[in-house]
Amino acid sequence: MPKRSKEQIVSQILDICCDGANKTTIVHRTNSNSTNVNLYLKMLIKNKLVKASDRSYRTTSKGIAILENLRRIHVALTDPEARPTDLRYNTVEQNYAN
């Protein structure tokens, strides 16, 4: 299995935290360990991409914007048929609208 990039791990954590998640959930769903997850969460909180509250973590609006950009980049790099106009409309906020 190839090593994941930091961007892939950040994207995965931001996605998991969109609905709110505790640290154990993040560790399990990222297939990582608590030491690594702690480092990423500290960085994400410092950059205001994730907000911590009472043992729960939630992606902020700034984090959602970053996640959308990471997804667009991923699609642009992996889908040769993707057009820039196609990438603009599938947003995280639409996926997680209440």
C-alpha cells in the first residue's frame, strides 16, 4: 500500500469532522494512530480549519473551503475528462446540508 500524502490525511480528517467526531473515531477512520492524529488535529486547530469542543472536533467553514479545494485538485489530477466548470458545483456544504 502506498504511503498517503499529508494532504490526503488532512482531507480525510476534515471530511470526518464535517459532522463532528471524537478522537477515537478520527483515529479509526483514518487508519492511523493517536500520536499522528494529535499532530494533525493540533495543526488543523491552530490554522482554524477544525474547532475542538468538549472531546469533539468539527470542521470550520474555513476547513470546508479547504476540503472543497483539495477535492477539486484531486478530481482535476485523476479525472482526465473533468472540466473546470464541472468541479465548481459539487461542494462539501451541499453534501452536508442539514
